Amino acid sequence: MRFEPWLFALALGCAAPAHAQDLAASERGAGGPMLGGALEDLCRGPGGQPAQSCAAYIRGSFEGLMIGQASMTDGGDMSFCLPDQGVTLSQVREAFLTLMLSEPDRRTEYASVSLLDSLQDAYPCDDDEDIVPYVDTASAHRRPGRATGGATLQRTVHRSTRPIAHMLR
């Protein structure tokens, strides 16, 4: 069996949010979804395991949201638009905590929905931009059947191309 680094990375990315959810199970009830309040408590908690759980959940959710944005077709509206230099995990965490502080009723909502809303608030798209997401499939031939293998995620703005999906830096 040949080792596929991309498959390992995908498995790791999927495991991160699940690990964070398991660590907060006592705060939300076993088997239930991660709620905004549980994630907020992890993110505001002491360093160590709570901070790592917060980071794992945010990183996994953020990467999932970025993949969702990249897969949009037919020129759909982007949910949020990152700055050209990208964002840090700390910036995404702070956007989430800012939303939770200003809207405490979100503690009982899904954490992933609140995270998306916080990104929309912190990184809105300019309504004047003609944003068309697409995937550069130039490297797709390296992995048959995988259209985005190693591809660069980009957006077209007034016919010029700038990076959109700078994953967390």
C-alpha cells in the first residue's frame, strides 16, 4: 500500500474538530453537536488542553468553510472574503469570541454556525466586486479523479485574479 500524504492530511483535518468536540462533551452532553457556549468556554479557558481543543475545532471548521467556498459554482455569492495576506488562527478565534461576547444568546447555537457568522462579520465581501470562485485544476492530473489535488484556490475580481483561500497562516 502506497502512502498518500494528501489522504493523511484529510484524515487529520477531519479528526481535529472531532477531537475538540469529544473534549467538550461534558459541557454539552455526549453525542450532541458542539455549541457556541462550549467552544467559547474552551477558547476563553486556560492554556493547555482547552486551548488546543479550541484551536483544533476552529482550524477544522475554518478549513471546511474554505473548501465549501471554493466549491461554489455558477458565480454564487461568497460568504466571507479574507484579506490578501490571509488570516491567523488567533484572528479567527478573536472574531468568534467578539461575536459571542456581543451576542450571548448564541451560546445555545451550533458553534460552526456562529463561527461562520463571525467570519462574515469580520471579513465581509465588497458588494462592488464581481466575485467568481474557481479552482485551478492545472495540477489535477497528478491525482486522477481528484479535481482539486494541490490546486490553488482563487477568486476573480474584475477579471483579475487574487488568492482567496489563504488557509490559516
